[in-house]
Amino acid sequence: MAKTVEELRAEYATKEKILEVKDLVIKFSLRGDVLTAIREASLDLYKGESLCIVGESGSGKSVLTKSFMGMLDANGWVESGSILYEGQDLAKYKTEREWLRIRGKEIAMVFQDPMTALNPLRTVGRQIQEAVELHQGLRGRPAKEAVYELLEQVGIDDPVRRYKQYPFEFSGGMRQRVVIAIALACKPKILICDEPTTALDVSIQAQILELLTQMQKAYNLTLIYITHDLGVVAHVADRVAVMYAGEIVEVGLAEEIFYNPKHPYTINLLSSLPQLGVKGQDLFAIRGTPPSLFKEIQGDAFAPRNPMALKIDFLHRPPYFEVSPTHKAKTWLLDPRAPKVELPEAIRLLQSKWGDDVVADA
Amino acid sequence: MLRYIVQRFFQSLLTLFVVVTVVFILMRFMPIEGFFGPNYDKLDPEQQQAILRSMGLLDPLHIQLKNFYLQLLRGDLGTSTIFRPNVPVWEIIAPKIPYSLFLGWASLTLSITIGFTLGVFMARYKSTFLDRLGTLYIVIINAVPSAVYYLFLQLYGKDLLNLPMLFDPDNPKSWILPIISMALGGIAGNAMWMRRYMVDELNKDYIRLARAKGMRNSAIMFKHVMRNAMIPMVHGIPTSILLVMVGSLYIESLYSIPGMGGLLIQAIQRQDTPLVQALVLIFSAFSIFGLFMGDLLMAALDPRIKLGAKEGSR
Ligand SMILES: Nc1ncnc2c1ncn2[C@@H]1O[C@H](COP(=O)(O)OP(=O)(O)OP(=O)(O)O)[C@@H](O)[C@H]1O
Ligand SMILES: [Mg+2]
């Protein structure tokens, strides 16, 4: 069934927040220097939705989501800000004991590379069973049965035989299914998928994606999906958050982001999509490199690479401007005083399709 | 699995064969005096030649080699020339084996248990005081010539702990110092590698997944990291055995232990070629046996070998 954007907005107005990130700052110390990987990022996650996080390499997608599980590398820490989950501020968690209440039980993760995500010397079944034992309170025979069931659920046939096999006896796609089974065994409320299909063949990518959407329904999961692939985004996302240099620069319903992008970075990102290329014109590419995270960033982090940057972009950091109740972006372009700028042709074409007649697949 | 074992077994046999040959050739480079009895000085050249001929030492090399193999196959290691003239070498060596075996076994056990444990703790508490202390120990053991700390231990063991300076089979207290001395190097080596392998494992991706699913660090250490690090460690056990044997050469002389190590030193000093030859063969056989055992243990621990996986199979 297809829903209009208005209907989706109305739906979101009644949805409950499950996770609230507020002005989160995450730093790392690296050879005596300190770098700021996450710069006052704010993000809300709603129960049951699929949120895609996009942004170029190094923008902080993994770091941000790892901080929800206390899985930052040892040289990193939360400097300020909060991560609210069920009345608790995860940003204040320090000890392993505290994090064990969250990891797996509340939030689980699927990683990018299934070839290395499993212990090569332990049977696949045992590795799933560890999660079953930790989070479902089962032991022995019943735990094993639960593993068989999980294996079947994620599409692995002959679970009794597969239980006893080692990861090297599984293909990449099958291993990713095992990793997903491990995540499901934890019975989490939130599932973070950090580029779960990047390392796989294209044909397998679709299968894994399909499996994840199925499992989301079956387990009532809230999904955070990190990806570079805007095709994947179009396929799975209810909402999209766009990251740039450690900030969430724009967030909105998938339709809002795709058809009505507001932040120059989002606009540039979409313009560089081959699918959107205008016939006879060179494919668009974002020029320049992201800013150094070691230095304090003045104004809008994207300004130096932005051909339509305003003067103020170099001086002051833009706040969020609301485009709709579900759509906001951190750019001075949305300030009422901002001059009108010429958008790339591809985006104008997109925007011309934008309106209340745009419908989303549900 | 069976194929792997059979393969390794024949490889070991082949190695043994090569070693036997090399030992034989090396022994032909030893001073010729080693083949005569105590009266070497009194023999004139003709008599010497006669003795050599009677021992088959003037035959062409390949005939000698063939005879040597046949002799070994019969279990005949030759007779001593100087040490105890005309006594079969085996009779000299046999009573010494239990001492060497016992002391070697004890120190090997010590070096593995303590070394592995130390390594585990150093990895678990990496970059803390404990880790630094362990590293200091490893550095010292590796930097100081072993003969120096052997002596050091012998002297201070006596002065401070009142432990016997010489070995006495009937007094277990006198076994302590030689066993510890022999184990020190192995402990350092095992601890160093164990720490290293565990730290390697800790940086692997699957540890992240194990944490993400909510396992405690201690459980991860125990069920994943330690077990995986054991595989390369097991591979190193033959080296430990070798180290212990090398140590025993000096330690057995130092503490007057009536074992094979001390015997080898004496045999070399007194140029008893058949005795040296037999001892070198026995030591080699032990090492090859150790290597073989290491391979078997590997196979038992590593499913990729157990199931005959091809590297990189998906
Ligand atoms: N342990 C660390 N020490 C120092 N810097 C780090 C560490 N981990 C991440 N960073 C830095 O934080 C920034 C964000 O990294 P992150 O891995 O979150 O990027 P990403 O958006 O996930 O990129 P990709 O798409 O390549 O996965 C990068 O500049 C990275 O160099
Ligand atoms: Mg990443």
C-alpha cells in the first residue's frame, strides 16, 4: 500500500522515540593529538522505523552508532552530549557492567565484513548459542533447539548439520546470515547494520537486504542502516540521516531527502548519483576533501567544498532549520534572509516532481 | 585428518633419515682419534690403518653409509671407544635417559604452564604494571647469556634459599634449581608468544561481534581469545622441547646430573665419536618426535586441519 508524505508525517507525529541523541561530541586521541569525530550530532530514532545513515567515508557513521553500544575503540570517548535510551543516559555509561545491560539485549549489531566477523575456530552453532544462552536464559538442549530455529529463520537449510560446521565452510552470504542470526538471538529492540552488504556480491546483497526487512517485521525491530548505496536507501529507509564531518546535516523522510534535499551536501550527494545524471552532461562529483577533524571547524563544515556557499557559511555554524515537522537541515540556505541560489539541474528536475502527489512505498 | 597424520608421520620419518645421514657425514669430519681406544698414542700408523679397516672406516663412503643404516635398523648404536672402551654405547646411555627425561619433562611442564599463564595475564592486563614486569623479565632472560643466570641461580639458590648446589637423585630439594634453570628461557619465550598471539586475536573483528552480542570480556578472553591463541602456541611446543634439551647440556654438567646432556659434553671432550654420534641421534629423534607431536596437537585443535580445509575456501 502506498502512503502520501502527509500520511507518513501524521504517522510520525504519533510515533514514540526509542533513542534520542543530543549534541553528542566524540573525540579520539591519536598520537598525542585529539580529533573530534562526532561534532554535536543530534538524532532521534523512532520505534519500529528503518533509519538510514548516509555520508561519505570518515563522516562518523560507524563511530556514532558504536557509541550507542559502548563499543568505541579504547582511544575514544564521549566528550559531551547525551544518548537517551529508556530514561537512561548511555553517554554516561563507563563500566562493562553497565554496557552489558545494553549490548545484545537492547541493541545488537551486524557488521560489514562477514568473512572476519566470526571466530574461525568455533562452530557456527556454538557462536549463535552463546548469544542464545546470554539473552534467552536457555541452556543445553533447548538452547540448541533455539539455534536450529534461528538458522532456519535466516534461511540456512539443514540446521542440525550446519550447527556443527565452522565459518570456513560457509560462503560470505551465508556467514552474514549467521551474523544476523546471532544478532536476532539476542532479541534486541534496535538492530544496527553497519554496511551489512558492502562486502558481498550484488546478487547476495539483495537477499540479505530482503532477509533484514523480513526479520525487522518478524522481530519488531527498529533498524539503523548505514550505507553508501543510495539505491539501498531508497529500498529500505523510512527516514534518512545525512552525515557530514561528524554532524547530522540533514534528516527527514526518505521522500523528503530524495525529492526535496535542502543541505548543499545532500544536494551534491544526490547530484552525483549516476541515475540522476542529465543526458549530455558530465556526471557530477563533489570536489575537494572533507575537513581535518583535528582542527576546530568554523561555520558550515561543507562550505569550502560548496560552490554555492554563502559568506555566512564560513563564519557561523548553521542551526537546524525546520522544513517540515519531519524534515530539518543545518544550512543557512534555509534562513529567510538567505538569497536564492541556483540548484543543479538534476535536483531541479527532482524537485519538480516533489509535491503532495509524491507517494512512498510502504 | 587421518591423511594429515599419515602425511606428517612420513614427513617425520624422512626428516629422521636426513638427520641420520647428516650426522653420519658430520662425524666423518671429526678428528680421527675419536675412533681409537685410549692407547691411540702408542699405535703406529700401520696398526691405526688396520683398526680403521676393521671398523669399515676405509670403505667407500656409500658402503659405509649403507652399513651405518643397516646397523641402526638393527638397533645397534656402536661401541664406545674411549669413555668406556668396547662397551656398547646403548648400555652407557640407557641408565642416563630417565634422569634427562624426568628433568626435561619437569622443566618443559613448568615452562609451558607458567609461560602460558604469564602470557595470558600480560595480554589481559596489557600496558599495566603486570605487563611491563613480564616484559622486563622476558627482556632480561633474552639479553643475558643463559650461562650467566644459570650460575647466578645456582649461587643465590644456595646462599639465600639453602638449596643444594649439586644434584642428588635421592633428595628432591636438589632437583629444584636445575629444573627452574632449564625452564626460565622457555617461560620467557612462551609468555612472549602467548601475549603476542592473544593481542593479535584481540584485534580481530570477531572479538567486536562477541562484545556486541553482550559477552563479558573475561568470557571472550577465555572462550575465544585464549583458545585461538593456543593453536600457534602448540606449534611452538617443539621449539620449547629443543630449548630444554639445549639447556640440559649445560645444566646437567653444572649440577653434575648423570643424564644424557652431561654425557654428551663429556663424550665430546674425550672425543668418543660413536658415543657422540649415538647421543646426537637420540637428541635428534626426540626433537623430531616433538615436532610430530606438535603437528598432531595442531590437528586436534584446528578444525581447518581436522576437516582438511583448503586455504581460502569459501
Ligand atoms: N580508533 C580511532 N582512532 C582515531 N580516529 C578514529 C578512530 N575510529 C574512527 N576514527 C575517525 O573518526 C572518523 C569517523 O570514522 P567512522 O569509522 O565513523 O567513519 P564512517 O563514516 O563509518 O566511514 P566508512 O564509510 O568508511 O565506514 C574518521 O575520520 C576516523 O578516522
Ligand atoms: Mg564505517
